[in-house]
Amino acid sequence: MFQGSYVALVTPFKDDESLDEAKLKELIQFQLDGGTHGIVPCGTTGESPALSEAEHDSVIEITVETVDGKVPVIAGTGSNSTTRTLRATQHAKAAGADAALIVTPYYNKPTQEGLYAHYMKIADTVDIPIVVYNVPGRCGTDILSPTIARLAEHPNIVALKEATGELKRASEVVSLCPDDFVVLSGDDVNTLPILAVGGKGVISVVANVAPTDVAEMCNAFHAGNFELARKLHYKTLPLAVNLFIETNPIPAKTTLQLMGKLNGKLRLPLAPMEAANLETLRNIVTESGLI
């Protein structure tokens, strides 16, 4: 169902920290012009935990309206509350999103059975394709491959964003799940390896700043041009590493600021980048030809 480069879009704020709707539309257009295959608002990179319910809804609505059916929109709707996740997913469905990205509940540390019940509750209640998002480094909870395989039996649970950092996980899920179940990389450094074992694409942080390169890497791989895919992998690798030199999305927003596309404003508890890391990032961004 989903293939290629899906950008995990940052959420722009004005200097007073309010949502910058005009800038959000500009960033979406930058992605469309760059060949990105899909837009993912309100994920981790979009600072979703710092958004109010009204802001969260607005970002999804603006994204769907601006995209206007040109590419799929996978709306981030997950939280550590099944009730709040259900409400957000129902809203995403009503707003016209094509799918929902639902992160494993964080802080609660549910068991595998609790995780299974959480996703099944959403899938049974809202008729929308669901992408499970597994990122234990952020959430403190790891949804294991056999649990993913159980969930994949539900017709609404169609994909996994794999961000454990363990390359074996993608292979496990591909081998355990039906052929039409999609595995997407959740780490830019692992996109090409995950494609090589049967993954279909990436939900990308790097695409925020280099949308064309990430999209063309995926295009090249799926066209069988593996040499070009490898070339683009290594071209974007310094960005894939250094956009995590501090907590995501601090470096991504800072890079967009260096590119003249954002003011770089973050919401607490995220803080501006430390001076030494900023200098390192500036050098990488310069060498990558983005500024």
C-alpha cells in the first residue's frame, strides 16, 4: 500500500510559539515539489507531544487540505492513552487522512498482550489503515515481531514503521507477516538495508531537508538501479547521522533554519542546539550542498 519516501514532517512555530500555518503549507509544498511520496504530520519529528489537541487536529487538517490528494497522508495519532489515540485516529479519518501512524504507548510500559489489545481496539473501531510505529528508544516499550505478526492478521493493520535500530527486525517481520504487509524504515541510516530485505520505503527525517535525494533513492531501488540507490544512500548518510546529533527534531529544524526555510523555533522541553553541535551540523549541511 505504501512505498517510497514519506517525510516525518516538522511542525513550524512562530516566534511566540503558536502554530505557523502559512509556513506549514510552505513546507508541504517543498516536499511535493521535491518528489516526496507521502506526508506524515504529527509524528515524533512533528513534536506531537507538545501540541495541544486543537493544534494536532489543525496540523492534520491543513496537511490533508494542502496535499489535496497528490500523495498519501499518514497522520500521527498515537499516544500513551488508548482513549486519546482512538479520538485522534477518528479525527484523522474524518479529516481525510489516508492512514494513521500509531506509536507504541510510552511510559505505561504495557505487556505484549496490552500492546496487542491497544492496537486491536483502534483497528476494530476506526476503519482506516494503521501503521504501527515501534521505537523503543523513545517509548521504553518494544513491540516484538510475533506480536506484529498477530496484528497483521487484522485487515486495517497494514504496515510497520521499524525504528528499533536492529536490522534483524525488518527481516523477522517480513518473514512472519503476509506479503502485502508493508515494512517502512524508521531510521534513515537503515533505509537501504531494510529495502534490501523486503521493506518498501522510509518515514524519513532527512527528507525534511533533502526530499529529492531520499525519494530518488527509493525510486532507484524499486526500479532495480541498485548502484544509484547506493550512491544516494552514501550521499545522504552524513545527514542521516548528524540530524540525530541531538534529540530529533532539534537538528532538523536547525538545518531548515540554516536553509532559510524556518525560524528553528522549538517548544520546551526541547531547547536550541548547543554551540559545538551547531558548528558540526553547519559543516555537514554545507558539505551536503544545502546551503
